Amino acid sequence: GAVVSQHPSRVICKSGTSVKIECRSLDFQATTMFWYRQFPKQSLMLMATSNEGSKATYEQGVEKDKFLINHASLTLSTLTVTSAHPEDSSFYICSARSGARMNTEAFFGQGTRLTVV
Amino acid sequence: SQQGEEDPQALSIQEGENATMNCSYKTSINNLQWYRQNSGRGLVHLILIRSNEREKHSGRLRVTLDTSKKSSSLLITASRAADTASYFCVHSGGSNYKLTFGKGTLLTVNP
């Protein structure tokens, strides 16, 4: 199956700093990428949907100025958590979809565990 | 919220028994997928069923879909301790095929 690589897998940062998470589709062109957040013992909540070359669409309650999403190429999307605070500590995971294969299995990255201290 | 519901939220069974998890959703869908997640780890795709399908099998897994009731079920037969994980149904809908996760079922299989 297709491979989606997410990096880093784990990051610890100081409160007030920014953290960038990368999501790459390794063997297909990802026209759409989704970013999710998961708090302990909870399900994954969609944060935003990004289509290559256009602005991301954020879900209600997600601050677009805090969670910056860039999807400048068909193989790379980035999520930047700006001015991170301890409450942003969570598991972040991306999903990449190809325009030609939207009604098929979704491919997920391995996830990034962010800890803000 | 468009998030689906799953029941039970937690299920504890003995090895060898069958496990059934149910999922309901609220919107029209293109397909529905089931994923497994071990504690704090990434997601493992289990099976996908399209909106025009009613039942699908894959190894020890059996998935059903009832679009009239907007519900799906996942049956794991002859469970093993290694099946212990959280299971999520994920429905895909809309022009963007947006994926919406259910709340998940935590399955514990006792050896």
C-alpha cells in the first residue's frame, strides 16, 4: 500500500516555542491531506483539510493562526503549532489522499507525539 | 458534531471468543473503514466497505454496513490476546471524502 511518512515521531518543546510537523506521501501524489489531533483515551478529531496549492479548511474550534498548515506540493504538507502551550500536548496524525483514489483506503502517517513543557 | 458513535466503549473478552463492535454515523457516506490503534501508536487499516456493499470479510474480520440505519458492525472471530487495541470506525463522505472517526471501542482480550 501507499506510504505516508510523518516526522518527527516525538518532540518535546518549551512553552512559547513553535513546532513543525511534516507529512510526506512517498509514492503517490497527495492532492488532499487531513490533520488530526488525539488526546489521551480519546478518538481522533479532524483539525483541518488541505488541498494542494490552496488554503486549508479548518474545523470549527480550531485556531488557524495557531495551527498553520502548508500544503505547497503534492507530496508534502506541514503543520506548525505556533507558540505552543502545555494544553497543545497531544498526538498529531496526518492522512494523505490521492485524487484518483479517494474512495479507497486512507493512508495515515505514524503520528507525532508532542509534549510541551 | 458529525462524529459517529461506537458501542461498546470498552469490551473485555477471553481469548477464543468473538468480539462485536458497532458503529453509527449521521451523514451520507462514500465508504466506511475500520482501523485499529495500539496504545499511543499509529493506525492500522483493517477493512473498507463501500456504500453499495453490505458485507465484507477479511481473515477473521467480518464487517457489515446498513446504510438505511447508518450503522456498521465489526466482528472479530476467535480473538487473540494480540487483538487487544482500540478499534475505530471511520466514515468518508462529501466531495472531499473527509474522514470522520467514531469514538472507538477499547477491546481487551484476556489470555
